[in-house]
Amino acid sequence: MTGNARLLIAGVVVASTLVGTLPAYALAAPPPTAQVQDQDPTRFDQDGHVVSGGRSPQGKPAKEGVTALVNAPITRSEIRRRAQSWIDARVMYDQESWYRNEFGRYRQDCSGYVSLAWGLDDSYVTWTLPPLMHRVAAADLKFGDVFWRDNMTDHSNGHIALFSHWADAAKTQPVVWEEYDYGHVASIRPWSAAYASEFIPMRYNNVIEDVAAPTPMTREGTQALEVGEAQHFFGKVGNKIRHQWWVPDHKLRDDWGGGDVAGEPTTFLFNDQQHLFYRSANGSLRHFYYIDGRPAPLDDFWANGGSITGDPTSLVIGDTQHVWAVGANGRLQHWYWAERLGAAPLHDEWPTGVTVTGRPSVFVANGQQHAFVRGTDGSLQHSFYIEGRGKLTDPWAPAGSIVSDPVALFIGDTQHVWATTANGRLQHWYWAERLSPDVITDNWASGGVVGRPSAFSVDGQQHVLVRGAGKTLEHYYYIQGRSLPDHDTWATGGVTTDPTAVTFGSQQHAFVRAEDGTLRHFYWFQGIDTTEDNWGA
């Protein structure tokens, strides 16, 4: 997932601040009825500039200062979808070729790629694009904006690239999506601050923001998040939360928390904000959240000291944030907040058959909220909320059944729970109304596993990663139609923490700590073997 990045284009090295001069007409909104001539192919240099014949990239003599009709409004998510199509297809840079897909036919160079992404009616060049865009502050750039340059005389330095995100907190090193040179495909690449400083940050006049609509999650928050191209992991290191994240060709880190962290956090993404909850040393429930553009995360308390003894878990349901944790009284506590409900989180207690301990696991099934938690007697306790009926409870496994905290998933119409047992087995419980009135159980590993499993579902398959007794990372997965789960080993040793397993798109990922405290990251997707890289301490 890492590689060497080519940071200089055409060997240019420049100063270190974003500066540039844009012709005055290009700073204004485009005239509403400006048009461009229909033209034919010809020969250009590597960024679409004419090298013979005095013609435009479409082939016929171009009228100076004439541009195309203002094109239709487009959301940033649609820009991403269109631009991603060339990344996925590995479209090769070639100014004399046009690539056609479901989004149309566009020239295979830098400005052709931006024309595709913005849904323009033709393949523009760097000097005909300015009337369609306006300048913005670099710190305000969002996905789908661009870095642009052109001297507007001989166009010898013209280039344009889609902005994705910043690779550094100072917002000087952008990661861009671009077509940039012969021999290369449409790529996601970081730029150096020096190279970026030669470009002007610009925004398409007709871009519109996506309407933020919270999407109910079908599974709980974990310690890992995907935000755009960035992959994030949050874990306890000392008395702080170490935040480590990967963007193409970069691994970064910072620390969250108030220096009072007592356990592992839970995280989720809500309206593009990163939210994190953890148990503090004095038993309070602390909440940190990051809003893009802020210099640091904000924080508040959801429960005062002495409130919880176990690590929290979380879930987003519609517009409401939910957190569960075991309270000091040995009962399952629940906090929830939505802007429409008021300024402070609300709280209630959920019933369990016995006192409970550890970290719960939660999901939503058919509009119902379900929580599973380990009883102090080793039972598997189930507590759930049904609108109109209130909070109910039933045990899924009797005393002495489990020694680890459970992990739960809702897949299709079936509720699933996994936990490890005293004899080292990976035990699986599941229930669906169509299968049986009773909970069904089977054994996925006959011995040798320890700790809390982590699970996900992809393409209808059930996947569980769990720590082996020999500090291995074991992977069990069930494919519909097979009689037993399959198994492979992702790490043969050196694993010291319970895994966090997630899917990012179609990729399967797992994170664990190594004996030296560094973060080991494993990933698999179709066509490659399980691969490991180390994200550092």
C-alpha cells in the first residue's frame, strides 16, 4: 500500500508557499452563454499544449478567449465517482488518444481527466478552463477542487490536477488525482510543498456540496476508520490515544486524549466528522471529535468520573449517536445524543440477567438495537430495545460459557455472536426467526485461540480474526454452502493485542500491536496474498 512517489513533474522545483498570478478574467464567474468551437484531434505536448499547426487540442483553430457552455451542477461525490473510473481502469496518459466509458469520451491527459471528472461537455485544455472556475484559499480546498497553472501566453507550463486531501497537518503537501505524463496511468499521488506552491487552488463554478444524510450503521464502531483515501487507526499507547493514519505513500500520527486513557477506544464517522470515545482513568466517558479545518480535536464528557468500568462501544443510528459501556454497578449503561434531543447526552440503563463486565458489542436489526455483553459468571448476556415494547433481555449462553468479550454482527436476517471459551475454542452463536425459536451454536476453532475476536461480513461471507495462543493472528471464514468454516493464518507470531478487523471497500484489513509496540497492518483483496506493512509505534 505504499510506494515511491514521483514528486516533481517535468523536473520543476519551486518555492514553498502557494502563490501565483491568474489573469483577471479567470477570477470571475464565466459568462452564461460562452461557447467553444467543435474541433478535431491534433498533436500537443504532455499537458495538452499545441506543439504544431497553431491548433487547439480539438484540432480546429481556436478563438482566443472563447470557452464552452457553463456545464451542469455536479456534486463532489459524483466528481469522485467519475474520476475513480479512470483510476480503476488504469487509463494511460496519451494526448492523442481518447478514452470512452459510461461517462463519455475524453482526451487522456491532465485537462481531459479534469473535464471527465467535472462532467464537462468536451475535453478542455488548461487555458480554456479558467472561466469555468474561481480561486479559493488553499486551506479551504475540498475533494474535486483543483491545482491549476498556466502562464496564459505560450502555455508551456500548463498543468491541472484534482485535489484529494492534505498529507500533512500544515496543509502544504496535497494528495492529488491526476493524469501527468507518458508512461503513467491515472494516479493518486502526493505532491511536495515546493511543487504545489507553483499552482493556484481553484474550484469549479458549478460544484455543489453533497447533502449530508446520516446513514444507519449495521454494525458497531471499531478502532479503524476509512475517510476518503485515508485509513485511520486509534489505539491506547500509554495514557493517550495514538492516532495513526495512512494516505497514499504516507504514514502519519498524532495523539488524542487528555492523558487519562484507561482502555481501548471506539470510533465512528458521523457527518464526515471523526468521533472517538474512551474510558478515562477515573471512570468517566470521554468524547473527542475532529471537524475538518480545526487545528485539533474537540472534546467533552458524556459521563462523569466513576460512571464506567469497561471500555465503550458505539453505534450511529440515523441522526443519533449511541454509546454503551458497563457501569460501576455492573449493569449495562447506554448514552445517546442527537442535536434535536438537546445539548447534553441522554442516559438509561439496559437490563441483563446478571452483573456484566468487559466491552459490549452492538448492532441494529430490523430497527431494533441489540447489545451482547459477558456476564461476570461467564455467561453471554443479550439485551435489546424494541420500539413500543421497551428494553428486554435474554441469555444466549449459560454461566461458564465464555472468557472473552463477544463480537456481534447482523447479516441478512441472522444475528451472529462469537467469543472464545476457557478451553481455547472460538464459539459461534446465531439466531434467525426462520431457523429456530432457540439460539443455535457451533464451534469454529477447536482450540488454541484467546482474547476478543473481531468480525466483519463481505459478499455474504462471515469473517472472524482472533489472536492465537502462540501470538499468531488466525483468520476463520464461512462461505455459504460449505459445511465448515475455512481457516488461514495471517501472522505466525508477535501478536500482542486483540485484532481490529474491518473492510475498506472490497479490501479486508486487520490491525494488531507487535511486541515492540508498533502497529502491524494486514490486508487482503482479490488477486493478492495477505500482505503486511508496519505503521510504526
